[in-house]
Amino acid sequence: MEWKNLDTLAAWQKLEKDGHRVDLTEAMSGEEGAARVGKYAVSMGGGMTYYYAAKQVDDGILKSLCEVAAEAGLAEKFAALCNGEVINTGEKRRVLHQLTRGQLGNDVISDGVNKRTFYTDQQKKIADFARKVHNGEIVNENGERFTTAVQIGIGGSDLGPRAMYLALENWARKNGFFKMDARFISNVDPDDAASVLQTIDPAHSIFILVSKSGTTLETLTNETFVKEALKDAGLDPSRHMIAVTSETSPLAKSSEYLAAFFMDDYIGGRYSSTSAVGGAILSLAFGPEIFARFLDGAAEEDRLSTYADPMKNPAMLDALIGVYERNILGYPCTAVLPYSQALSRFPAHLQQLDMESNGKSVNRFGEPVNYVTGPVIFGEPGTNGQHSFYQLLHQGTDIIPLQFIGFRKNQADMDVDIQNSTSQQKLGANVAAQIMAFACGKQDDNRNKYFAGNRPSSIIIGEQLTPEALGALLAHFENKVMFQGFIWNLNSFDQEGVQLGKVLAKRVLAHDTDGALKAFSDLLGI
Amino acid sequence: MEWKNLDTLAAWQKLEKDGHRVDLTEAMSGEEGAARVGKYAVSMGGGMTYYYAAKQVDDGILKSLCEVAAEAGLAEKFAALCNGEVINTGEKRRVLHQLTRGQLGNDVISDGVNKRTFYTDQQKKIADFARKVHNGEIVNENGERFTTAVQIGIGGSDLGPRAMYLALENWARKNGFFKMDARFISNVDPDDAASVLQTIDPAHSIFILVSKSGTTLETLTNETFVKEALKDAGLDPSRHMIAVTSETSPLAKSSEYLAAFFMDDYIGGRYSSTSAVGGAILSLAFGPEIFARFLDGAAEEDRLSTYADPMKNPAMLDALIGVYERNILGYPCTAVLPYSQALSRFPAHLQQLDMESNGKSVNRFGEPVNYVTGPVIFGEPGTNGQHSFYQLLHQGTDIIPLQFIGFRKNQADMDVDIQNSTSQQKLGANVAAQIMAFACGKQDDNRNKYFAGNRPSSIIIGEQLTPEALGALLAHFENKVMFQGFIWNLNSFDQEGVQLGKVLAKRVLAHDTDGALKAFSDLLGI
């Protein structure tokens, strides 16, 4: 297996030299456009399909991208990752988050432990704990049931689990799976914890402290904040707290927690939604059966990601098209636009997943690369975004590729018919209309009302946002980001870029500063 | 007054030719860096200051930018706007949102109406209504007080008011000004309304229907959704609804509302937070006195924006530096990073404000421009972002200018001391540290741990996020965006780019489609 920079691949060099471009205003018009919709589609897990008809590709470009995939050995590299190779070379770690939801390769034995067994054992422990909370075996100091679960974590311990909770909250309410409210405290800004504590009943709340290392300053600070509040309310914090951490962390064996559930160094924070990090809060909120269905969806998507042929592998294909857009067409950003209010924080999760994984300037050997890597990711749910930043997407001077997501059915099954259509139909009509407006544009002699078109998008369409669909959606983007890291020859699993700020913040707090750092610290009243 | 394209200005051409660049790794180091912090600062309203020491400017570049401001006639154009000139030429409308909070020019008389008087009359009507709700004069059909206000609106009728409400919620709770909970329904996705309705008590809720035209499909659909729910609960919708709309809209004189408050065509949705659009919900939530304080902060900032000298005009200076970064340094995006959880949705509001105003490719005469215009805007609160997308900001291949916001005091006045510092101190230490990490970087032989630096940022620092500070912050960015529109010679006050999608969506709902549009509509089950 060879790790080579993108610009050294013969298939890539050939594609770069090929000046051929797809004009979407033509390609998406008339019968040819309709035919593309049928043809440029690949099945995903969770009953979804990835449609890329409105991307600036054609059979020739797709063939070239398949050659890039083969030469880069993308399938081989994913297999190596699944087999437990040390893919995170900088930190000398394996990358095992897929093992939390399935086993795609050989048994991975690390320090004598079968890692798949380790992760499923934690899931069983969590499931057991959650059931006891739900059936009243585990109660508060007054013998009363818990009604709220509060996650204390930041970054990957917050964004993914929060986005997943919001994605399934209404679905669970509708379908009788809703067990407990979930809330989240993340920011070291004390107003964050204060705000959450003001709107919950601490006596009936379980707090989940999530920190792999057990040393994340924001999280430990918020833990103390919450403990003080519990004590002030005459409650015993050790009856209200559980920990999700690594076995070697100071939190692991503490008597200050009702229980501790484990993850390890082989699961990065931003890839941890399917580990105990997402498992504890989602199992408490919706029950372990729903968490298991979420994992099943992710596992189904992971299996598709093993296919060597990109035309059958939606994550790999999405990754290749993204690199084509970034490095050949020169687009700097990607917008994620789910037409589902339940996915309101999914773009924020993808923003971390993608930008923290591939926002890097050196390859996996620590050598500077000569090409751009991860784009800026942003987004908000449609139709809200349509009334906001879509103006720039349609008529701005930069082209921003778009990732739409849509479902045929809503979650809550409440709807109204206005002007001969339901809200759900209006929602779907809007996303279909947007794809075409972006692709084909509109001629107009009034240049103010003219749309150039040629603004590429893809859409993932599913029946309904179920636990399985959500799991598949999550795994799709995890695997897309992983494949893009392979293509760019990056290590997508470390995050050295967050370290310098931490070091300097410590210096500020120790009053060990001078120059501009001291000047800013003074201005901020530290 | 001349409207000229940026690239035709002699001062701009001179600046473009000047290859001189500021190296922040030098400029921000040592005593020179400390001196810059003191020197590159300008007072804002609400007790805040705009610091731009960590921007890639020096005295020479600033002098050139001042020449651009003078040649572009920025102050003159703002004065014309304040005096009621038809600045929104495409829609042939005046631009009068500043009149909702002050009077900076001559009386503006339109169709025989003094517009300042019109806006303040609406504020008085709203204040009167809110007081009656608060003191129990206006009650539900059972004679009980209202406890919750729910805004139904989308785009500018949602993002700004929502961000402002969240910004002051904890401050109001802490300081005894909290009157009513506020909630928001915006998306046409029926799960949005369903979700809000599930978590409020409709019997004690007032719904505020916000639509300038009275024809926004999403908003009317959600109104019907809510009315059905009220009727199903045995309630009389006309006892629970008020309207914020224009006097000429179908909603204006309807008997279906408890009251109607007016705005007009001279206030764009994204500039409407200080009009009745923000006034109704904020006055109900916090009381009219707090809304008035918010307006005072905006008015103070507006007055600073009238100064012709950019060195005394923070919005104009911010605008000029932004154009320098966009058009000369070539940066495609800007990140907004408030170190205050209360500002969690402020970046989403700025995303609309900026991208919808200046995401355009034609000048105010409808002629294509030869330069890039509005950047992509995105952001999340720090410290959360630090554990997410900051990796790319520090070590990615693109440079993203950063707009930090920080305060010396938090809002809730609850805090804990951990490892010899409070949470608030940790928050401030982090933002100070980030500015320096981005500016100066760090040398390291291990390229994986190397930070190139030269990543520019500015920071707005205030004492506390009060109503006055929030108003000033809002007006600062409104005026910055306006000045950038003047510099780029755009009409920042229309949004033709949102029209095509609406037209096509109607065709889908009428089943008047063919080709790819029909194919996508079928896939989405319409």
C-alpha cells in the first residue's frame, strides 16, 4: 500500500490536463437532464439514494475519477483501516470507530483485547444502565425517577450527539420511543451551564460527563459548575453523574459517578457518535433499541464504503467529486442544506467532522502539500436558508457546491393542506426547485434578475429520517471525509491545529504573558 | 454623488498596484505588537471597542483605505440614505431601518407621512400592548395571563429577532426583566411547528405572525398549522394572534388578530430587528423598556457611522478592511466567532445580513462587476468552535479572516473557580490566546505542529452583553454591510436571487414540470 500525494498520481495529472468541463445549464435541461437524474444515482444505507445528476460530471470525468480512486488505493486503504492498521500515524493510533457498529475486516486485537468485543460490551453496559433508569431500578436519592439527561462535553463529545438527538427527538415522540429529555452543556462560558441549569430540574436529572482524556478543561469546569449547583440544591452529585471516558483516565474508577462507560484512543472525538459518547445519551433519551437501530444504519453504509468501485460506493464517489470541485474547479466551500428541521445541527456536526479532519496543509508524512485540502463547510436547514444566504449561492461571485438532503415523509406526521399542497409537499417542491434553479439558472435581459446557473449540487433522498437513515447519513459523511483524506494523503485523524491556542490560553491564565498577548488579556479583564 | 465601480476608483487602483503586505508574525510580536493593540482601536457604541491590531494593515494601508472611502463618498452616501433617497434602486425604495432608532438626517416624508413618527408610533402601540399583556389587561379566553410568545416568520422575520432574544434571555432573567418565554416557528417543514407546539402551552401563548407582504407562503402555512392546533385544543385563534405586517397587506385589517403592528417596504427583512418585527417579540419577552435600550445602543452606533473619517467610524473601517481582505488579499470567507454563548445564533443572523445583501454579481445599475463581492459568512460560539473547525482555521490551506467578539463579564453572574481561574477568565484567556496564535503562529521542525500564522482577526470587546451593547453590535454589522455595498457599488437592499426558486417551486406544486425537475419532484414524492 502506497501513500502518495494527489498531484503525483498519473490519473490525477491526466484529469488536471483535461480542460473538458460540464455545462449544467445544458446537461440538466430537457430529456438529457431527466435521464441524468435516473442514471447518476447510487444506493445508500437506510433506504436512501445519493443523486449527483446536478454535479459537473459526465461519464468521461467519472471514469477519470474512478481511475484516481484505483491508483490512490482507496478501497485498500479503508480495508487496512478496518483491519486495525495504525492509520493515524501522527498520534500512532489505530482508527476504529467503524468497529462500534460492525466488523468489516479481521479481528482487531490490541493489548490482548478484541476491540469489537470491547465496544459491544460497553454498549451492553450502557443498555443495561439505561433500562434500569427507565424502569425505575436506578433512581435519585429520594427514590424518584430521572426525567432528563444532560451531556457535559465539548467538540466531538457535544456536536455529534447533540445533532443526533435533535434528529430523532420528534421521531421518537411520535413513535412512542421518547424516554427522557436530553440537554447539552459545552461552552466554558459560564452562561451556557447557567442557562441549562435554569431550565431543568436537577433533582431528576442525570449528568453525563464526557471526556476521553478526563482532562478537558472546559468539561471539568462545567462538571464542577454542575456539582456546585447540585450541592446547593441539597443533592448528592455522585447520585446524579455518570462518566464516559477512557479506561486509563482519572475519571474511570472514581466513586463520584453512578457508572463509567468506556471509549479509547482509537476513536476520535468527531467520529465518536456511535461509541459510548453518543451511546449513553441516545440510549437514555430513546432507549437502547433505538441506538442499536442507529448503529445498524451506520453499519449498512460502512459495508457500501468497502466497495472498490466508486460507482457503487456513495461515500467514495461523493469524496471524489468533492476533490474534483475543490482542486480542479477551484471552489472554496461546500454548503450542507438539509430540508428537514430535525437536521438543524447536522451541518454544525459536519463542519467539525470535515474541517477538523481535512483542514491541513501537510501530508501524513508531515510534508507540505502543493494543493488545497478541506473546504469550509457551513449550512442551515432549508427552507430557512432560502430566505437567508441563498441569495449569494444563486447570484454571488463565487460558486459554492451544495449538498442537499430531503425526505419524502416528515417525522411528526402532523401536516396541513394549504393552497392544494401539504407542508411536506411544499418542502419537497422547494428542494427540487432549488436544484434546478442552481443548475440551469435563468436568462433575463435585466441582469439583476439573471441567474448564470452552473452551480452544482447533489441530493441524498430518503423515505423518512429514521434511526437507520440517520446512522447511514452519519457514516456516509464520516467515510466521505476519510476517503478525501486518503485522496489528499492527509492524516484525517489528528488535530494538531488546536494545540497552540490551548498552550497560549494556559499562559494567559498563569499571567505569564507579554506584548500583544498581555495587552489583549488586560483588555479582556484577565 | 457618483456611484462608481470599485475598480474604477483611482485610490483603489493605487492600492491594488501597491504590493506591500503586512507580516503579522512580525507586526504582532514584541513591543510593536503591544503598541498596535493600543493604537489600532476605535470606540463603538454600547461601551465596546473595535480592535484591529491583528488585521493585515499598517498606517500606509489604512491611509490608502481612507482615500478609497473618500473617493467612494461613503459618508455622503450614508447621509443620502438617511435623508430618504431611493438607495434601493432595483425595487425603487428608500432604505429607512435607521429611522426605527433615531433620526440622523432630515425629516423623511413619504406619501405625506413622517416616517420617523410612523415607526415610533408603532413602537408605542407595541409597548402599550406588551404592558397590557404583562399586567393582565390582555388575557386569554379564560381570563388567564399569557406566558409565552411565539414568532411565526422566516428569514429576516426569524433569524434577527431569534438571535436578539437568545442574546438577552439570560441577561433578562438575571436582572429581573424576563416577562415571557419566546419561541420561533419558521421552516415550512411541518416538523418545525409540530415540535414547538409539543413543548408549549397553546392556551397561554400569543402567536406573532410576521410577514411584510402578508403573502409569504411558509409563514401563512405555519399560521394555518397553528390555528388548526389552537382550534383542536378548543381555543379561539383570534384571541391568540397578532400580526406584524405592512399597512397594505391582507393581514393589516383582519379581525382574526388581537392587534396588528406595522412596518413598510422601506425596511428590508434582514434589517428589521429594530422595527416592529423585532419589537413585538422582544417587548413581550423583556418589556418595552429593554427594547428601547436596545434601540438606544443601535442609535449610538449609527451616529458613529456618520463620521466621514474611517479612523473614527468602526463600521466603515471594518467594511474597508473586509474589502481589502476580499479583493486584494483574496480571502473567500469570514468567520464570526463570539465568545459568548448568548450570541449562539448571532452568526446565523450575520450570515443572512451579509450574504443576502452583498452576494451579488451586478452593480446597482445592473451591470456585471469585474471583482468578487460578498464573502461566505459562518461561525459558532467560542470556545465550542475551538474544539471543532478551528483546526482548518489554524492549519488549513486557505486563510479565513476572523471576527471575534468578547466581554469582560458574563450575563448570568454564576461562575466557579477551577485551577485558580473562573470560567469567565478561561473564556477571555482563550480568545486572547486565539488571536495571537492565529497572528503569530509557531515555528516547529515537526511540520505537523507548525503554525504559519498571518491569519488575520479583529475583536470587538465590551464590558457585558447588555441591551445597549447588543443594539450597537447589530447596527455595527448592518452599517458595515451597507458600506461594503457602497464600496462594491452594489444594491445591498434587494434579493432577486431568491425569486427563481420560488417560481420553480410553484410549478412543482402545480405539477407543471418536465425533464429533470419532474424527475426530482417524483423522487421526492410530490
